[in-house]
Amino acid sequence: MPGPLGVSLAPYVRSSRSLYKFLKPVANWYANLSGYRKLGFHYDDLLVEERPDVQRALTRLTPRETYDRAFRLKRASQASVQHKELPKSEWIKPEEDVRYLAPHVLSVAKEDQERAVWDTINVERKK
Amino acid sequence: MLRAARLARGFATVVDASSGVKVAAIDNGQATSSVTVLLKAGSRYETKPGVAHVLSNFAFKSTGKRSALGTVREAELFGGVLSSSLSREHLAITAEFLRGDEEFFVDVLASFLASAKFTRHELTEYVLPAVLAESHVAKHTGSTRALELAHALAFRNGLGNALFADKHAAGGITAEDVRALQAQAVSDLGSVAVLGTGIADDKLATLFEKSFAAHKAASSGPAVAAPAAPASAYHGGSTRASFHHGLQTVFVGFGTTTPSQVLALHALAAHLSPTPAVKWSSGVSAFATALPEGVSARTVFLPYSDAALFGVIVEGADAGKITAAAKAAVDTLKAAAGGKVTSEEVKRAVARARFAVAGGVEARDGVVSVLGPKVLSGEGATVQSALEAVERVDGAALSKIAADLLKSNPTYVALGDVNALPYGDEIGLTTA
């Protein structure tokens, strides 16, 4: 079953230097083309949040991160209502597009996985 | 006497050269073992109000080696019990387990000292709710709240710091504050004591050293100053607070910072104690016979490393009866100060005090609360000296200590219906 972040080949791509060099410009082009940065979003704002592990990860953001996320969502909704992109000065630059939520999601997923392991562990009497 | 002598032999204090942790253990051949790590991280040493309480609830959360869930589940599989308890001076982290499982449990304790993570999400998700629940209960328990107020009056800062982090204090505490207090407590391993029961001391020392070194190697932090607290001073005073969650409570007490008085206070506390020696009867001490029906009273004697608080807690529903009981307590003290104590009463008090001192270290928690501070201060893990000192108390010493206390400024706390409860001078206290 895929984790909360979906299936990804990125670790494999990153492990190969030549593959990474070849695909990175394509990835950058694709990220810009998809247009979420022009609506003022970070990539992690687009994570599917309707699942318990991501909801729990959202509670682990700092108050500042929570506030900024809410602001970006509202700003993007307004832009959507107006059928407009944000002015270019408000576009998210590639270097600002950091994965602020993904580490929390991964740690929650790891905890859930660990709980499942302990719940189903097979205990043997000490010899 | 014989028992105490055996106890003294059973204990050996090992000061390990490599880390300096003080290790003491006693093995009476029981089926279960316990290991307690005693840290100087009580409320006295905290840098921010309430941090010590939060730290005590952070015990057994995730460390470099295992997660909080892993610790709990693994301890459950071994059938052990993990607990932490906080006093004004020390934080005690305890593991109780079956013989043979010491390797795992000592490792759990060592990993808390060496590689605790103090994550922000654990603070908000698990630690703060427990902290707030504990402080809520403490706030609604008359005797606990009276003692909190009494400590604040008696010692102001240091020992007077609140033991519980209420909502306001806990709101301002970050995971970094908690980490700082823990780092301060373990920075000098000479101020850490490892106490064991049902385990050999050399084995405990070896296990602890091994685990601690392994965890320490994995995580290194900046050097921090060792815990230090200014010497305690006794002030005293009186306060009244309204309280509507049960019985009304009055605390009448005195403090001292003189070590010689602390030993004589054992006997005075026993002399004043209204607790009967036989179940379902009423006590025979002068205070017990003067105690009205429907009022319960007990003596409180709390020795600390450089001070002690002694007093009587009177609890009851009726303010008039509480007044009479508190007055009886003060009258008993005054009679003792005036030398009106018979030699039988002195004998009885001394015998009771000796039993309390010697019996106190038999139980597991007594080992931690009584012997732990002694091990930390380097006095050696025995109550022999205290037993002998209490034995030397006679009528003159008893009346002298009572007179000295009455001359000092008393600590008086009235908790309940402030319109009806007595003021200090109404129960015979002169300078309250």
C-alpha cells in the first residue's frame, strides 16, 4: 500500500547521478508548468489532507507554519475565484518551495507503522 | 538497631571514575528489582516556572534508541513498571521489573539521560495533557495546595517554587526549556545517583556505565552548567485562600535551615503526631485527645538538603472545629516548649521517630526519598547517624526545639471559607 505521499521514484532517481542530472531540468520545468507556484502555493499545500496521518502531521506544524499555510490557501482561493494568477511578485520562487509538511507526514507514517508492528508482534518466551 | 546495621552493610556506594555517577544498591534477595535514577531536576533547580513538572512527564518518551511507544510496549512485554516522580529537589525516574531483565530497563533509564529527544509534538500531544491533568488534581486537593502555599511562604524562591505547572506556566514552556533543564541535571554526573533494590551494586554500575556510554557516544550536546541553587532561607508568613472543592484545610508550620534542629524535629513530629499506633482507635498524644470529632489532622515533616518544613495539616468540614484543632496543636507545642512533657511521652516520641526513620528505608520508595539525597550529598547510604541522633533526643532537647520554633515566624495557611477560618493569632500563633 502506498504511503501518504504516494508512490515515488524520486529516491531511485536521486541515487543515480547521471539520471538525476538528466531529469532534474525536466522536473523543474514540469513543476513550473503545473502552475501551483503562480497561485502562491508550496508543493506541500497540495498534499491530500483528508486522511488521519496527514491531519495529525498538520497539528505538528509550528503556529507560524500553520498561519502561513492558511494564508496561502485563502490567497489561492481568492485568485481562483477571480480566474487570475497572482501578480508575478507574489509567485513562489523555486527556492521558497520547501517540503515543510512532508517530514511530519513521514514521521507520523513511521509511528503508525511501528504501532502496527507492535500490535501484531509475535512474542516468544525467553529461553 | 540490628536491622539498621545490616542495612548499612548491604549498601555500598560506588563512585565510578569514568563517569562519576553515584551508584548504590541493596539486595535483600527479593523476586523483583527496581532501579531509580535520581536527578537534581526538582522544582528548586528549574529556570522557568513549571519546567521540572513537564520534564518529569517527559520521562520514557522517545530517545535516540527507541520511540515512546516502543519503550512502553517493550516494558509491557517484560512485565515492568516505569514511573517518574518529582519532588522539590529531585526527579526520580524508576523502573521496577523482574530479576533478570535489568539490562533492558537500565538501558531505558540511561537512554533518557543520554539521548532523550524532547520533540515538540510529544510535548503538545502527550506531555502537556498529563501535566495539566496532574496540576488540575493538585489544585483541587486541599492538603496539596496548602503545602504548595506553605512552601512558597516559607522558602519563597528555590524550595518555594511551585511543584506543579498550571495552565499559565505550562503554556509558556517549550521543548527547548525542558531539554535545557535535563541537560543541566545530567551535565555533571556527580549530581546523578543510580539507586537499585534487588540488584547487586557492581552489576548495576557496570550495566549503567555501558548503556550510558553507548547512548552518549551517539549524541553530544554543548556543555552546560551544573544545577545550582542558592542556599535556602526560611521566611514564614500567613496566607488565606478560598477553596471550595472539599474539606477546608489549615496548615500551621515552622521551618528551619539549621541541620541540628532537623534531627530533633523527627522526635517533635512524632510527639505531636495524632496518628494512633493501633488501627481504629484514637491516638493517645496530647494533641490527639484534644482533637474534636470530625476533624482529621496529621503532622508533616519534610526534610530537604539544607532546610526542613514541619507542621500540622488540619482538615475538616466545620471551621469552628478546625479552629479548635489548630489551637490544640499550637497549645501542644507551647506545652512542649514550656517543658511540660513527661518522660514517658518523650520516650514514646523518640521510639516512634526511630521507627519512622528506620522503617522509612525498608520500602522501595523510602530507599529513593530518604537514601537518595544522602547518596547524592556523599553522606553514605545509611540512616544510622539519624537513628543515633534521634535516640539522643531527651525532654530538654524536645522543649528547646519547640521553643525555638515558636520564637520563629510561623507559616500559616488557611484554605476554604476565608470568612470563617481562623487567623493565626486566633489559634495562638504570635507573629503570624
